[in-house]
Amino acid sequence: MDIGDRPIVLTFTLDTPRLRDVDLSNVREFSGYIENVLCERNAIAGIGLYGENRTMYTQPRFTQAAEPRTVHLAMDIFKPAGSSVYSPMDATVHSFAYNSDNGDYGHTIILQHTLEGITFYTLYGHLSASSIKNFEEGQRIGAGEQIATLGTIDENGGWPPHLHFQIITDMLSEKGNFIGVSEPSKFPYWSRICPNPNLILKLEL
């Protein structure tokens, strides 16, 4: 995915002053906020950080437990719907699914990789419906091959258009989906299974 020479970091914590005037439960208002910030900063992409304790997770799927899930286990790349997504390295298709609940990933692809004898996985969430139409489990994917495009609000789980990119070391028998937001108290556990994706992206932030 082309993120340009200078992607900007977008923060979504309680300490982000401009978010106090944004209704994050209104996805179109939320999307407009992101578009405005990118335009003001003349950036073609915004980066949402790994390990950030966020205010945006207002849907019941995140709040119904005694301890709400608020800590992000991935990195986000905010770009317009339709933007292309590429595999960072050789892979096979582990699984894919349409996770249709509000606040979920929408259309999702999980790739399996082996590097120096170590097997791990990468998850791509909030994709377009067309992205998973012609996939098969076990299908081979080459490094740099386009695998998807970003979905619209109506097909990506109800989020501003962006890619949720996550590394997973153990799928724990899951297919087509995986936890992407943790309770703060459980982040030390989940961060061992889902390390910082910047190990692959190598962005200078």
C-alpha cells in the first residue's frame, strides 16, 4: 500500500484535543474528521498506532465485558476506500471471512508466512467485498502481490476506510477472524501473540 513519504500519525486517546468535538460513534463524522486532518497536513495516509489505548471503541462488542476492550493490537493505515493492499512477503492464504457485525472487521483476509523456519500470520481487516471473492485457502501469494482493496463504510464493519494490519504468531484455532483490541489488563498477554506490526512495516514514526 502506498503511504507516501510522510504519513502522519493519528492518535485516538483521551489526550487528543480535537477528538473532544468529534462524535466517534457517528462513522461519517469520524471519517470526515480523518479526511480533514489528512488534507490539512497534505498527507496521503494516516497511521493509527499499535498498543494505543483508544476512545473509539463504543460498540457493545467492546464494552459489554466488565473491563472494556480499548487497546489496539495492530497498526491502521487510513486511506480512501478502493486503495490497494499488497502482501509484504510470500504467503499462502490461511483463511478469509466476512465479519459482518457492527464494529468488526468486515471483509477479512489472513495470510500465513514462513520466515527462517518460523511460521506466523498477517491479518488484513476492513476490506472491500470484492477482495475475498476469488480466494481459496492454501492459495499461494507472492511478495508485493495485490491481495485486496480497502472497503467502504458500508462493507468494512462500519469504520472510516482504513487497513487494520496485524501480526499473529498463534491463530489459537481461529479462522477468518482474530481479536484485534484487548482489555488493558490483558495487553501483556496479547502483545506476545500479536507483536508490533512495525516489525514488518518499518515506518519511521
